[in-house]
Amino acid sequence: MKHDFAPMEGITDATFRQVHHKYFPGVDRYYMPFISPTIHRTLTNREARELPMADSVDFIAVPQLLGKNVEDMLWAIDVCKDRGYRVVNINLGCPSGTVVSKGKGSGMLADPDALDRFLDRLYSSAVLPVSIKTRLGMENRDEFPRILDIYNEYPLAELIIHPRVRKAFYDGACDLDAFQLAVDSCKFPLCYNGNLNSTNEIEAILKKFPSVDTVMIGRGLVANPGMLSPGGTTRQKLEAFLDELMDAYSIAFGSKRNAIFRIKENWHYLVSMFEGSEKYWKQLRKTTDYDTFQHTAKDMIHNLPLRTDCIPTW
């Protein structure tokens, strides 16, 4: 069984990946928040930091690319190869309105014929194996069989399926019947992604789909960072993890105040590990003072009942 950490923009950046791996081992692969190549064919300073040389870290990270121009994507794949990566992932699942309006992410699923042409050119020239992260379609699951037929025409390294349509964003139940269609027909390895917030939920998915041996976890693993680690998320490890993350972000973003804004994204999910955290979370959201923020966070970590599994509040 393999466990992948989903890419989450604004949270699972290079700093987070390094610190998380240090304190909470158990993730097999970290997927990077997407890089969107442009006609300028150069990495921004931020993108270069987020795409370090593959051998500079002691865990497996997978670059994710988002775009609709084949030449730009092929250039980015070349860059990933030069930096030592062995596989790249193409994002066909992002439901963001700004992404979809540009015909990227899950917006590419709106025109299956154009998607087919895109993949034909991509897989004909890519210098690395390419996996895909997808949704079921734009509006309803009836779009999915056609999309699956297209994927089956190409040598996907893996297909990661978030079994919702773009219209649903992250609301409602995942469509397990639609995922079963992929299990029954796909010619390549599958990975399940969506609503996995505990090891029990992971085990239930793997029991339901015994031929699938890989899951991708996002929000649940941010909320419960030690979910996959021996001993789970303890108070001691969580405090040390957050302290080191805060120090690293204070340096990376130039001030403790800026670091607080980034760490608040983590706490949006982390509060679901604590009983009675509503008052504390309100205080964390409001403050921009470092000492107040740290005092409130540590008070929560030390004194509130800590759950063994998160109860999603997002």
C-alpha cells in the first residue's frame, strides 16, 4: 500500500514537505502544488525554489504541471528531467474558477476531443513518464466514460482520480460507483483521492477496491499530520513541527507576521484535531501578533483534548 500527499496550494510547499517528512514519516510520495509553464520558458524564482533538485531531499516528490499548451508543458517536463525527477503529473482536476476559465485544470475535461489531441501530442514527445490527476468531468458523471476511453489510449504512468465533477468542487460524497468504472476498465495503475480523513477511511476504500493499492490524502493529512506515522500526531511532535515550520517561514517570507499568515492555512485544518477549539481558532484567525498567536496555539496544543482522528470542520 502506498500513501501520497496531495498537492495543496498555499500549504504543501517545499518548506512544508521537508519539515513534515522530518517529524511525520510515512508518506511515500509528496506531490508538489502545480507549476504552470508559460511561453517565456523560464522558471520564476518561486518555482525554482519549489522545484529543487530531486536528490537534494531525502523523500520522493512529484512535480505537478498545469497548462493547456503542449509545447509549454513539454518544456517543463524537460526541466523536471534535468532536475532529476523520474515522473511528472498533469493536473486535469483543479476546479478553481480562475483556472477553469482559462481552459486549464478540470476545464480541459469540457472538450474531450481537444483533450485527446493534447494528450496525443504530449505522450508522443514527453521525455518522462506522465501521470494524470483528474476529475469525473465538468457537470455530471455521464461525461466520465468518454474521458476514461481517452485516457486508455495513452500510456499513463498512473491515473489519480478525485471522484467528483468540477461543479461539485469539494462538496458532497465522492462517487464510488464512477471510480469503479475506472477500476473495471483502466489499463494502468490507479490512485484514489478524496475525503480520506482517517486510517479507517483509507482501509475502507482499499477494502472496497482491492486491486487499488495507492491513495492520495490532502486535507485530512494537513489536519492530522501524523496520520500515517508510528504513534500518530502527538502533542510533542505537533508542537515541534509547527515551531520549526514557523521559524522556516519567518526566514522565507521575511518576517514573523508573514509567517503567521501562512501558518493560519495549516491551522484552518489542524483545529479539527482538538475538542472545543472554536474559541481558540477565532483568536488565531484575528491576531497578527506573533506572541499572541504562539501563546494561543500552544495553549490549544497543551490543554485541549486531542483527538486520535480529525473531525472535519472545513
